[in-house]
Amino acid sequence: MRYIHHRGHRGHRRGTLGVCLSVLCALCGEFLLSRRQILSRVRTASAGTLLLGWVLTVPAWSKPPNVVLITVDTVRADHVGCYGDRQAHTPNWDSLAREGILFETAVTAVPLTFPSHCSILTGTYPPVHGARDNLGYTLGNSPPTLATLLRQKGYSTAAFMGAAVLEARRGLNQGFNTYSSPFRRKMGRDSPMVFNLPDLRRPAGDVLDDTLRWMSTARQNSTRPFFVWIHLYDPHAPYDPPPRFRSLVDKPYDAEIAYADEAVGKFSDYLKQHALYDSTIIVVASDHGESFGEHGEAAHGYFIYDTTLLVPLVIKLPRDAHIAGKRIAQPVRTIDIAPTVLQLLGMPASPGMQGKGLLSLILGKDTNSATPIAYAETFYPIEYGSSLLRALRTGRYKYIDAPKPELYDLTADPEELHNLYSTQRSTALELKGQFNSLLARISPKGPPQPATTSSLGEVEELASLGYVGISNAAAPGAPGQSLPDPKDELGSYKTLTLATHMATEGKCAAAVPLLTQLVKEQPELFLGQLTLAKCDLFLGHYDEADSALNFALRVHPDNVETRFYQGVSQYQQSRFADAMSTLLPLSQAHPNEPFLHFFRGGIHENQGRPRQALEEYRKVVALDPSFEVAVYKVGYFLAKSGKFEEAAAQFKKVTEMDPGNASAHFNLALAYQRAGNQAAARPEFEAACKLDPAKCLPPDQR
């Protein structure tokens, strides 16, 4: 019988006076005053009655409130019922708005998932936290996250992610006792670098189930208050809502929002059933919006118009606050979320936060203050060979700093259709001066922190999630270079985005003509050449792939991804010596890159060197234990060398990662059988047979 080879803490309680004083301190911004000093000021102040009124509006919490942050990815505010969309089906978001505070104009810092969540969790702008794009960046230890600050105060912290773009290794797991991002690299069998989308994102229902399992366990084992962050990715393209929501709402995007809203409602119901709802602060927001052809943009990230910068933001306070059904028109920012939570808990904001606590605004005591300036940026156009964009948004105007600057009167022109930069120069220059001043304050001192080289896996994962990008930080278009205005390269963006989406859906045959015409017109468009090469590789057009790879290397000779795919092309043509010559220097320069070791293992395997192949596959698994195919390969070669118990342990891991892998169940059964464990082998044979009838064995052989 032969083994089947794989193809392809507790918080202290405070008295009423203590908590009231904490809230008063927070409102006054004087955290260093002693209690005696505060009492003295309250007794002698001519406006003492007013001050005490502020304090009593938000009562003393009998115990620290729980905190829940729910971020629903890619939701523009005007597609939520409580924001005026009568066709929306968002009863749970709407209910929270009726029971809490709705901010009519909430501005995100960047229209991309990873850097936007970094801003939300740290209360800082991207130049401060350092994450500028989905690719090539991780969040460092400073500034601290909201989770870090709350855990230091005795909170139990947990997070549950809906997509791989927020995997723990990206750095947003800081401060969380539990950070659930169970995404794995389950490579496609037809192409070694094709990822299955279900392995990179999980539906709202699965995220909610994971959250509720933790809630049940955490409540049983701890009396500490909790901070839970739930990330729901569903409204992000591609839109594929469950059928019952398709029949409920006409448009798939809105149906995805409705599905995510259901999860919000089920979590609220859980809190109510367990007497937790009334004592919990709940924040529901989005990281960025979505564009549906406005300004020629599809999706998000390329431009920084309000279609992708304005997001819904609702905050429900504990019932004792007696604040419900309030709508606030003054613009706020998503970087204000973290300092507001801290302010509500009587905790000081982190010194580095640009965000501002919104408590005085909620209490109606800040109505005459100036609208805070909102900064926004996107580095995403750099991926397409265009300039980065940055903006300054006031209550009325928005200034966009671009090669061709823009100025919009948001009151008269909310759709941002009329650029006033040349006709209202005094306003434009004033805002440009404010922009430069703000940028000087928030930019790090010294040279800019460069991006790092993304792993090959990250590049392909994000492509499967709909984001294009390249692996090297040294890619053309680093900040400071003179690059075209993204507005002038809109056609290339559209074509490349469409072709990339086709490719990630396995429709390379339809993508190749688009890409071929694009690179004919713009042969120096690196990402166009590379995407074309990858599609040709997928289709087995090796000569065409090699030609496109050579063009890409002329534009960007040091790009790791291009060299890697050159090696892949040679490998798939059985030119194993050439492939090893190409991949060996890369693996020496990037020893922690799993895919390089994986293909080197494949070369050794094909050339009949099982010991060296096993060594390379072991390196892959050591670097990435979720690399399913590599775990399988380790098991296979261990079994071939007679190490059946060790092999069984590896095949067992595969079946746990992928219960539907019939080959893994079959090989696990064989390994158990050869190790003399017939009782363990029998159910594995049965599982393999049920999954794949071709693997059914007569009972006497099981």
C-alpha cells in the first residue's frame, strides 16, 4: 500500500466621589491635580454648578465598564439605515444609534484596512504609528494600542479577526490576551501561489461563534472587565452574501452589510441575555468606505475623496449614563475612538495620541469649539506607479495635496466635483499652510521609516483579498520621487485592478488580453508586467511569462517577487538546475521566506534527494506552522523513511487544519497502521473513504 503524494487581572472598585473626580479631571484635561485641589476648585468656581452637572451626567460606574469595539470593514456611512439609507437593512446598528450617540461625520485616516485599524487602535495618524499601506508594514510597540493600555488596567482583552490582512504577525495583536486570526496558507493544487479566498477571510457568523466561545469561557474563569474587538470583513469585495440576505436587499454590497449587522445584533443579544449589555460601552464603526465609480474609482484606497473617508460611528454608553438617541453633527475622526474610550473610563490618553476624547462633545459642552482638523493619506497609488495622496479636512473645506492639488467646498459641493484650487487661492494657500504645519508636527524626526519587504505569501494573500502590491520596499515610487498624479493614471488603475481581480478568481485567460494591451501601451509599468507574467505562468505559457518577467526586471531589477517567479517558471518547466540557481541566492538573502524553501524542497524532491527535500520542508513548517502543504510533505517523507509515529503526528496536524483533506486522513491511517495502532487507523480510513470513494479499502485492509 502506497502513501498518497500531495499534488499540487481585577480592576479595583472606586467610590462615587472618586469616579466623579476622575471624569471631571478628564473633562478639564488636568490629570495631575490632587483630589483636594479639585474639590477646592469646584467649591470656589463661579461655574461650580455647571461643572458638577457635567460630572453627574456620566455617573460613577459601580465597577469598570466592559468595552466592545466592532469594526465592520468597508462600510460607507450613507449605506446604513441610521445614516439615512431607507433601503438599508441594518436594524441592529440603528438600534445602537437610538440607544447611544451617532456621529454624523466621522473621518478615517486612511482608506485601507490595516493602517486604518492601526489608527483606530492607537489614536494616532499613520505618520506616527508608521503603517502606511496594507503591504510592507507592521505595527511597532510604540505608540501603545488601546488593548495594551486597558490590559495594564486589569482588563481581559481579546480580538477576533475576519481577514488575514489583520493577522497577528502584523502587530495589532499587541495588548490582547487572545488574538484570533486563524488563517492558513492552504495552497491551491493547480498553482503553487494561488490561495483559496475562504482560507484568508471568514464570514461574520464564524467570527461571532469564535467570539462567543471566548466570552463563555472568559466569563466563567474571570471577574475582570473585558475589552473585546470584533472585526467583520464581509462588506469588503468580493461581495458574496448568504442567499437569504441577497433576497432581503437588492445589492450584494448592501446585503453583506445586512449580514454583518445581524452578527452585531446577535452579539448584543448575548450581552443582554447575560446581563452585560447595560454595563458595556459599545463602539461600532468602519475602517473606511467604498467607492462605486465616483471620481472613476472602484473599491477604495486609490483616492481620498469622502466616499472612502466618511464612515459610520456609533457609541453606546452604559445605561447609567442616561445618554441615548443623540446625534452629533460636528465632524470627528476615527483616531478619536481610543482616547474617547479611555476618557469614559477615567483614564488619561496616551501622550502621543493625536485623537481627542469626545466626552465633552457628547455632553453638549463643546459645541462652540473649533472643528478638529482631520488628516488623511493613501500610499496605495504608489503600487500603481503614481504619487501618494494626502489631505487636510476642516468642517467646510478639504485640501488634497497632490501633484495637481485640489480644494473642495464640502458644504456647497459634498460630492467633490468642483476643484476650487485655482479660483480660491487664498483659501487653498491657507489650508496648504495648515497642512504643512500639521505634517511637520506629526512626521517622525529624521529620515522617514521605510517599508520592509513583504513576504511572498503576504503579497499573494492580499492579492486574493483584492489588493495589488509588490514585495520590495525599494519599489519605484518611494516617497520623495516625482510621480504622476493618480488622477492622470486612472485608466491604468482600472485595467490593472480589473485584471488582478480576474486573476485571483482564476480567470487568467480573460485577464491576459487586458494586461497585454496595458503593457504594450506602458511597458515600464512594473506591476502590469509582473501580473501578466503570473497569469501566463498560471496558464502554462512559459515563454510569454519569461518575456514579461524580463521586462519587469529591467524596470525593477531588485524585486524579490520577480526573481522568485522566474525560478517558479523554470521549476514548472522541469529546468530544476536553473530553478535552483535562481532560488538559492534569494533563499540565502531571505532565509525566513517559506516559499523559497518550499520550492527548493520541490527541486530536491524531483531530483531524487528525499533527505534534502525533507530538510527544506521542515524549514518551511518551522517558519510557518500553518503552511498546510509543507506539513503534509514533512509527513510524507517521514513515512517514506519509516518514521511512522512522527509522520502520523504531521498528518494529524493537516487533518486538524483541513478536515476535508481525504489524502491526509488516508495517509494518517496508513501511518497509524504501520506504527501498530490499528484502533487509531480504522476511523481515519473511514473518514478518507467518506470524503473520497476512491480511497475506500475493503474492511479487512483497514
